[in-house]
Amino acid sequence: MAERVGIVAIAQTKYHPNRADAFEGELAYEVIRPLLEETGLGFSDEGNGIDCAVTCSQDFWDGRTISNTSVMSAVGAHLSDEDKVNEDGINAIYCAMARILSGRHDIVLVVSHMKESQADKSMVENAALDPIFMRQLGFDFLTAAAMQARRYMYKYGITPEQCAKVAVKNRGNAKNNPFAQEPTDITIEDVLGSKLLASPIRFLDTKPISDGACAMILAREKKAKKITAKPIWILGVSNCYETHYLGERDLAECDALVSAARKAYSMAGISNPLKEINVAEICEEYSYQELLWMEGLGFCGRGEAGRLIDSGVTQMGGQLPVNPSGGMLSGNPNGVAGMTRVAEAVLQLRGEAGDRQVPGAKIALAHGVTGVCGQHHGVMILGKGSRR
Amino acid sequence: MANRVAIVGIGQTYHKNKRPDVNMPEMVNEAVRAALVDAQLRPKDIEAVITGNMETFEGVYLPDHWMAVEAVAFRTPGFKVSTGGTTGASAVEEGFNFVASGLCDVALVIGFEKQDTGDTTAAITACSTPVWGKGMATGAIGEFAKQALTYMEKSGAKEEHAAMVRLKADRGACRNPYAHLKLGLKSVEEILQSGYLVWPIRLLDFCPQSCGACALVLASEGRAGKITKKPVWMADMITIHQLPFRAGIFGDITGTEPYSQEVAAEKLYERNGITNPIRDIDMAEIYEPSNWEEMSLYEHFHFCEKNQGWKMVEKRMTEIEGEFPVNPSGGVLATNPIGATPTIRIAEAALQVRGDAGEHQVTRDVKTAVATALGGSNWTVMTLLKRSL
Amino acid sequence: MTQKPEYIHIKYTKPRYYRWSTGKYMGKVYKEARDNKKLVTNRCPKCGELLWHPEPVCGRCKVYAGEDWVEMSDKGTVLQYTYLVVPMWNPHMGERWANPYPLASIKLDNGCYIYHFLEEQDPEKLPKVKRVQAVWKEEGRGQGLGDILYFRAIEE
Amino acid sequence: MSEKIEQVEGLDAFIVEGKIDIPNTYSAGAVGSRFLIELRDNKKIMGIRCPDCNRVYVPPKSTCKDCFGQLSEWVQVSDKGTLITYTVDCHSNNVQPVEPPIIYGIIRLDGADTGLVHMLGEVDLEQVKIGMRLQAVFKEKRVASVLDIKYFKPLA
């Protein structure tokens, strides 16, 4: 890469179970307005303002065809340029980065918004399943995740307690995050005693229904340095698809994540992620996923994530704190969650993460996931200061 | 500076009303295979896959996930975009950005739509949120009807001119092996006898609902020369959105707002030193959802002066043999798999630049071509293609 | 003789349910319509134009528009209209539906353009409908713009 | 109309309840149709083999995920197989074909290399184990759908 791309400002809403008080455009503007105020930027293609926008939303969740029409005013799209990405928000950042590196744009606004409270989660997720062989069986992503959890735990001897530890850690971490939806003091016993939804997944192993938005501004290196004293650089990024049919995959593995991580690490020059990364924000819609995704990210060997969480390495104060924000389990909407992870990583690197700050964090990892049993993973490595 | 980008592989399906013989991924696979064959590449050469589709049209959430294997996306980076009617061009634009940025050297972009799956008009009507009033939308057709009325009143165009556009489209379609509607129309009168859908839009004035897919392989300058002897260079792309402030979703019928097409065209022409579009550009593939729209689009893209679009039609300037051919492929009036439609415009323009359009290759030598897309609340995407940069 | 191959189709007919929220800005419109039979919207502080639909940002000026609420006239001029000949599937109703009332773009007297229905159903008489006024529902308001039945031709 | 609109307590915002109701019909395609027709007419489960990697796909597909070859070599697989993973699904949703709890599982049939997602029946919840042997139970009335297999039951 000839030039780096920097994140110059981020904003997120407090995540909430029902934001009926805000229409999509209102929700989006809630995070866009502070960005404009913080950076002093306006919308302009004269080289001194935001020259295009990448949005991220889902027609199925919004219940509206061309769901981005709801936020056109908010993202300054009139007589300007906007595109909508239909995966997790981390991919919208990837898309915006390509727009800048292509030399065709300088300063890009990225925003993702979602009100899960408006839709029937199971029906939306069921509609993602192949309609010929899977959809008629009437299951959703939770059921599929339960089968993945079962296979993963069976193959590697991961225990329900180890999964529960993820929920306990993350909901506890959320107490330090003013944006988190459900910061709660829970115990392993609480998790294991909560209602069984789809074995082995229990109520406290899942994330709550959540509404919210996240936005950020990306700029090419020269401009980024002028806009802020604390730009955070995207050092590495990639994403990858897995095959759709659950029976064609080894659900105890996550090859797509391995591939995405390998490319992002190679771009960022990282060879030992556990050592070189100071803080990781991972999308875990279900508690077992944080363990499985950590293996995919190479923080430990296959089947070793249970031991990794037992060792305390991923707690606050550990060698590699994972999800200081409280993660997705503490409440982030689908589609926004990956962008929230990046926003949290930016706060960590800027030293502005408040009570959830990992001291001296220099390199951070953010991860986003889309689809059934983690069919599409995005990985981003962020850093501050000089080029690696 | 950024990499230059070329189209090195073009593939599309035969477009049809119904495709019971394939499911959606299999249909996409046909276009993908054709593009790979055209580029002489293997699946593993593809470094990123960008798909474009309106998911509510088929009722499939995350359709790119369903077709990961068939679209060569399995084990490959990529994502899906959707921006309404412009989707198939937005996907190309992101593929263009990915290659130009150096993030990858070879990208596959795919637009697709399988309209035998459900009522697309209904899905388009679902663009309007019930929050703003239920039943207060007639889908795209109603909007185009309003446009047609306004155009008639302002320009003096008659229903005959709209029929001539349809006749031209059908002539092209009959020479294009991939086109969907091939009616073999003989006369303007025949068209004027077809019934009204929404007054004054006739059944034959409007685009059909098609099943189909179109895939393009894009490559960086360093790779393009190794892949093909006939790269088609993507000189530029531009996207301009518009908000429906006034009285029409597809442009302002009060005539006081600029059209997104004008803004896009003016910027694109200025950036690329085009001062006289029909001299500096050799042909166009435009997204014309109705024949009425085609005439006003000529004006918005500055192919002619205001209110003169119908005269270009009358003078047969935009026929295959004409001095400025528009939609020799038969255009959207003949073939409309929505998510693929803008991709097909770019593919067909690229075939013309390559000289590979076969029966519907235009008479004029095509060194420069423009492809356009239309969608959303009058959003425009334009692509400028060149034989050499 | 070759047999025509049999192809299987799989049907899904269940609707997807939603609980859309109006948010604060459109919520104000719903409330004023229900309580006072009034159409309201907000005004951009920069260009001074009324926004429609109301929202926190002026799409044209790209600045925060705030909450300068203004009552709109319920009289206006028909700019353009069209009507459905063939009933089309309405996704929000789950049935084929041809609106008996023609849909029109109406310029309200203080500048906003809105879409609504016209009372006049006769295609012959429609071109003559120019000046119109909203006819409000007497019962069961609380449906937002649906609180206006249609716009009726008026003589001035 | 099933639509209900109500004000959110304490807010000038309204909830508009409604639906998106567009029936969809999916083509199974030539490959999918053959599989479903065999289920319906002959209670046979068919797979498709990739000649390059020898993998047998059940359910069948027309493109090999690894070799990208176009597949056409049909093979019949057993109606018996091994459970790879499962879940006892206790939560209910709007699209389940039967009342929960439902046991979902992925079953690798003898002769196949990929797993088929389906349901389990005639089995005690405590009895379900990864690795257990199962056999398909077909419905009496079959319509060429993946649900023509009623469920998989433990092999006696």
C-alpha cells in the first residue's frame, strides 16, 4: 500500500432494546452529527470534506426494500455518492478503505444502523437458509449455532462452563462501557441455570435484541493527519466466505476466519497474534463463538480456547484482553456489531476507552461475522503511531 | 497512484422469463463460468468477489451466502452490495475500487436476479415504508407513468415516439442471443395497440421481468495484459444520488431540481475531457426502464438538447447503424433481471468496445463507450469504457 | 418421444411481520394529525425550506435541521397524478389491490410536495382537478397520513 | 387489515405494526428436482459424486465446492446414517414445521461425504448422542420436499 488509511473519528449510540423513538435516519444522524462536530468536516467533493458515504443496513431487518433510502439525508448523499454493503459493518469499512486507496475518494463516512426490535429475528434468519434443502425445516441461526456449539464442544472437549465464562467475562466487562446495553454481574451458575433455548445454548449464552448505530470517518493518510492528532491506521484487513450448507462444513472449525485472519495478519506484518496484539474485539453472538473464533484467529491452537479462557489471558489485565467492551453478548445489533468492534478498538488505541482501557494498547484486532454459523468473517488490524 | 483497471472477462446467462431448470446459485454459476472461460482464468485466480442483488425481490436474506460456492466466493474475500436498481453497477464500482486500490489484482463482480421467484413489483413497492403512509406507492411503474406524462407535456413527444423506441429495442434484442424479449415487432401501430398498465404506460412500453445473471472479471494493469489481448479499460465510474425533495421519485417533475443524470454526466465528462458527448463517445448502453424514459435520458446525459430526445429517435440516430447507437443490445426494454441489468449494460458496452458484440455490433467503430444505471430515488451510476487509455 | 422434465418448485407464503416505528419526527406528524387534524413538518434553519418528510437533517443543506415545527396548509395544487388500471400485489396488505383513488403529487400551499389520493375517480374529470383540500377522517385517527382520506377538488 | 398503530408510551412516537407479504416460489433446478422427485416417488435418497475428488454430496449440488466441476454423476446413498451433531431446540418461532421441542441434527448417510440437516423423531431426548445410528422415516403423503422425510429415527 502506497498510502495508509486512517480512522479519524468514531461514534456509537448507547445500545438499547427498543429505539422506537428514532426512525432509521434519526438513529443514523445521532452518530453522524457528533462526527461532523468533532472533525469540523462537512459534505463536499472539493477535497475538504466528506466526499462519499458507505452505509450498512439490511432490507430484511429494516422491512424496507432499498433500506438505505431511510438514511440518505443523514449521510449527505444528495448529489453525492453512497453505496450500501450487505454484510456486517466491518465490511463497510473495508469497502470505504478500498474507495480511498483506489485514489477516487479522500474522506469517507461509514455508518451502520439496525433496529432488531422491528423485525421477527427467527423469520429473517430462516430466510437466509437455502430454500430447497434447509429453510423448510424451520430453523434459525440460533438452532444452527447450537449444532455448531455441540460439534465444537464434542470434538475438542470444550465444557459448558468454559462457554459460560465468556458470558460472565463479557457482561462483566460491559459494566465499564457506557454504551453497552446489558452490563450485568452474573456467575457461571447463572448462565448454566438460565433457560435452555437450543441445547447446549442457554438464554445467557445469547445476546439480547438490540437497536443502535455506529459511524466513523476514514481518510487518506495526508488528510487524516490534518483532521486529527490521533488517527488510527488500518494496518491489515480481509474477509472470507465459508460454504453455505452446514453439512458440507466441519462445524468445529472456522476455515473462513482462518483465511481472513491470515491475510489481515500478513498485510499488517503480524506473525504471533497472541503476543503482538494488545486487545481484541470479537463478534460473539453466542458464548461458544468467542472461543471458536479465537482459535480461528490463531490466539491458540485448535481446541485450546477453553484452556485459554481458563488461564485468564483474555480477561481485563490478562495478556490479551478480549472484548473489554462487553462484546456482542452485552448487546449490539447484527450488522452494526463488527463496526462497533472497530470503534472500540479505535477508542482503545487512542487511550480513550475510559474504565475499559487496556493500558498502552498499540495494536488492536477487530472482527465481524455475518451469516449462519459464521459463514462470512471480516478481520481488521488497527494500530497507532508509526508504520510497522 | 492507483492501478488502472480493465474488464478482462465477460459472461452472462441467456435471459428468460422463467428458469425452472436452475436454482438461483446455479443460474449465477452459468454467468460466472462464462466469464471465467472468456478470461481463460481458473476459480483460484479470483481474489475478491463482489455481488449485487436486491434480496427482497427473491425473499432470500444474504443470497450471496447461499451461492458462495457457485459464485467462487467460497474461501474468497468479498461482500454484497445493494442500492436498488443501480445495484449491478454499484457492485462493479466496488470491484473497480478493489482492483484500483491494489487490495487485489483480479476481482469478479456479479449482478443477478431471478424474478420467477416472486412479485418484484410488489417488492419494489415495499421501498415505501408504511410509516409514511400505506398504499401510497404504485411501485416503479406509477413513477415512470408520471415521468412519461411530464415528458409528453413538456417536449411535445407523442406516443408514436415511445413506440419507435420500443421498436428499436426489439430490433436489437432480436439480434442479441442473450436478450429476453424478442417480439419481432414490425410496426409502430402494433405497439400502439397494446393495453395500458398504468396510464399512459402501455404493456409494451415497460421492461419485462427476467431471470438472469451477468459476471465481469476485472484485472489490474499488470495482470490484464497477461490475461487478454483485448482488455477494455475502465476509464472512470461515478455515482450520484438524488433525494426526492419535490414531486417525483425518479427526478423532479417541477423542472426546478437538477437531475442526478445531469450531475453525473457533467462530472464524468469534465473529468475525462469529454466536451461533445456524441462526438467523443461512440455508443451508449443506458438503463431505460421504459421507452419514455429513454428519450428523456438522452437529454439528461447531454446526448442532445432539452426536449429534443424524441427527435433523435425520429432521425434514427440511436439505431445500431446510427451515428450514436444507444442500446444495440435491446436494452432494459428487452431484458431486465434487475440486479444484473446495470452489469449487463457495462458488459454490452464492453463487448462493443472489444468488437465482440456479433450480430448487434454497431456500425460505428467503438473506441469509447458509456454505460449507465438508474435506481433508488433517481440514483445514477455511469461507467466510461475505452479501448486504450 | 422425449418426456418433458419435471421441475419442482417450493413455495413460501408466510408473511414477515414487522413493528416499524415512526421515530420522533414522523411521530409528531402522527400526533398532530390525530389530535388536531393538522399537517406539520420542520423547517431547515439554513435554507428556510420546509422538509418533507420531517427529519433531523436537511438533505439539501446537509446540516442539522432541528425542531422548528411549522403547520402546513391542507390545501394545495395537483401537479401530477396517475392511477392503477391493473391491480398489483400490495406487499403491506398481502393482496392484489388497485387503489380506487388516483395517486397524486400535490404541492401544498406553503411549499411542500406530498403524495396522496384524489377523491375524483373519473379519468375524464381528473385533468380538471387542480385545487384540492384534505378531507380528514372523523373517526379512528392515529394512522398518520392515513388520517386524511383523500384530497377533494375545491373551487376558489 | 391486520395493521395496528399505537403510540409508544411516554413518547411522541408510534409503532406501526404490519407485514411484508410477498409469496415466493423457488425453483429447485434440475439437480434439486431430481433429488426431491426420488424422495417422493421412490423413497430413495440420491447423492451426486464429484469425479475429481470423489466426494458424494447429499443434498446434491451442481458444483463441487473444491474442484468447481459441474456434477452429474448420480449415486443412491443409504437411508441409514450417523449423527454428526444435534440440538434440542426448545425455543419456538413462526416458521417451525412442528411444535417444539424439535431435535435437529446433521446426519451423514452411509455412502455420502456431506451431512444432511434434518429432524430426529421416535427418540428420547436423553438417548440422542453424536455418533448414534439413524434411519430415515418417510411420510405417507409425499410432495417432493425435503419434508417428505418425516424425520430420522434411531436404528434398532
